[in-house]
Amino acid sequence: MNTVIEKTDTDLKSDVLAELKYEPSVKVTNIGVLVKDGTVTLNGFVTSYSEKWNAVRAARRVSGVNAIADDIEVKLSDSLHRTDGEIAGAAASQIKWSTMIPTGAVKVTVREGWITLEGEMEWAYQRNAAEDAVKYLAGVKGVGNMITIKPKLSASDIESSIERAFDRNGQLDADKIDVETSGNQVTLTGKVRNHSERDEAERVAWAAPGVSFVENKIKVEWSIWD
């Protein structure tokens, strides 16, 4: 039996706050939560970009959340302040030492604590690795990942590759997810039970060689299975 979970905005706010408190990397006393019709707005401030990222991720885990507006501001403590030059040097070193990132593939620009990554790669996991390498650095206020992916397969090959990966994945019901491709861009539609499944479908799509963009239009229908 499939029963749809219905939460009031008050219930949802309470659950989001509880999840933020449960996340050890987040100082919940500095974060405010507003909820309207299932859309959660996070505001307030944090002391690092990584804390901001973890707060949004925690809110996404809560059942009933349809969308998240991230209005959290990063206010660095004095001990975490770095010049743009120091941040750029640290970011370049992190990228250089990563075994997942091709040598010389990424250009780093830093302005007022915001890192911009540019370049071209063959795989989405390499693009993600570049962002992961720099987002936890001291002094970082945000990361803009402008790295592009070079197409390796035809659109039909990409589509078939993703569909086969969905069929193999034990976390997904492949029959409820549709894949459309245009060049090396992918659009996902369908329905899943929670954000974890929605994120997993997007992860699988990004893992296909040559994919440069994934538009995730999959709808979440929060439910429990009896």
C-alpha cells in the first residue's frame, strides 16, 4: 500500500530544524528556516562555505521538502580570512595534487573569496572532483564551477548508456524515470519517492561519458510503503 505523506509547513520547519541540529558540521543557532507550501528558505549566516553547503544538503534530506532557497550568507571569522592570492595558491595546489583531475585542465580565478573554476574535461566526476578539492579551503565564500565536458558519445549512445545504468541500479525504479538527450545534454523526467532517489538518478546520468549538462525534472512524491 502506498500512502502519501502530508506535512504541514509547521511540521516541515520542525523537521528541517531537527535535521540541521543533527548535522555536526552546522551551527544551527545562526540559521533561520522559513517554509511555505513545502518550499524551504534557509537564511542567516555561517562561517564557511562548507558549512553553508552542508546546511543545504541536510535540508534536502528531510521528507516533504519540495524545493530549497539558499539565502545563507558566509561571514568568515578573523582566523579564516585569506587574501585572494592565498586562496588561489591553495586551490591550485589542491587541484594539482588530486589524482582525479587531469594535469593542467583547470584554471582557477579568485575574486573577493569566490573561486571560479574553468577548463574542459571528459568526465563529470573530474569536474566534481575539482570543486570538491577547493570548497573546503579556508577563506572560500563560494565556488562557481564553469568547467565544461567534452562530448564523447552520440546522443543516442548517451541515452542508452544512462538507461542501462538505471536498470542496473538497485536504488532506482528505472520504469518510472525517462531519459531524453539533445547532443550531450540530458533531461530526466518521471517520479521518485524521495530526494535521495532523485539525486541518485542525476548522479547516474552525470556518470555517463560526455554528458555536459543534466536537467533534473524528476518529481518527488514523498510516500511510505506498507
